[in-house]
Amino acid sequence: MSFWDLSDGETAKTESKEYEIPGGNMDPIPDNSDVLAEVKAVKWSSQKDKEERFVEVQWQIVEPAQFKNRVVFQKLWVDDLDPGAKTEEKAKAKRDKARRMLATIDANAKGKLMSSADTPTDDSLALALQGAHMVIKCMIWEMPDREKYGEFIRGNWVSAIKPKGTALNVGEANAPPKAAPQSAPPSSFDLDDEIPF
């Protein structure tokens, strides 16, 4: 067996000087959809060149089948205040919401983190939450694309956590918005700090 053999019996060897991975951009999961997901990874993280940290959860969709293996990332500002918040009061409210969300995720994963008053570590987060299945409500975020003026980028964020046995519900897909063409890039983007990711 050669290193270049593929799982389907074909070979990766080629004379071609071009290759593009199939797939490309995917539309997000429709707004207001309840899907079954597994915590694939969870850890402390921070934004590039910043000290403030948050818990990052990587959810992998299990059901329904049309979204199976899709990934949704969630930022939970449970410790430091989100530097993107417009006011300290909003940052504190966001932190409280994030702590409630993490506590609910933990409750659905048997409550191991809440049994301690200590700040969880990467290891304790992974041991308590990784592999847990629960229903997440996916909502859509969107913002102007900084590279393609007049276009939007879209993705999902998690607005709610529910027990594993909760009924699944896929919202209706909406067409992405079309922005008016711009002759020059906007000087700044006013991102809404109320999106909890």
C-alpha cells in the first residue's frame, strides 16, 4: 500500500497543478433551529494579542441528518469582561448570561463542574463536558464582509441549551441579505456586542 492510496481505491498521484477541496461556503443552519449536538471540544481561549479569556465550546451536530457533522463554535465570556462590550454594565450582564449558559451545559452533562466553586481548568472542562449530547438552539449572526464590500458573512451562534430528549425543530431558511454596493470600504464596523459568542 502506497502513502498516496486513497480510501476509495483511487490514488492521489496526479499531473494536475490545481486542486480545490470540495464544499466551499455553506449556508448556516436556519435561524431558530433546535438540533442535537455533541460537545467535541471545550477549553479556555483568548482573542489574538489579548489577555481577556473566555470558554470556547465546539459543538458538532448529530441530528438532523442534513446538518450532521456541521460545527458551531460558542464563546462564553464567563471570567473576564468582553472587551467588545459597549459598557461595563453590558459586559457584566453578558458574563452573567455566559455563566448561566455554562452552568446549564454542565447540568446537562451531569453537573461535575458545579460541584466545585473553583474556576474550571482546561482539563476539568474537557473531563466534565466533552462527549456530552444536548439540544442547542442555533441562531444566525451576520456582519459585513471586510474583504468583499457589499457582501455579508453569516454563521451560527448558540442561544439556548436544552436536554438531549427535547424535540428537534429546523427553522425556515431565509435568503442572505444583499447589501448595497459600496464604492469604498466602511471606516469601521459597529458590531453588536449583544450577540453572545
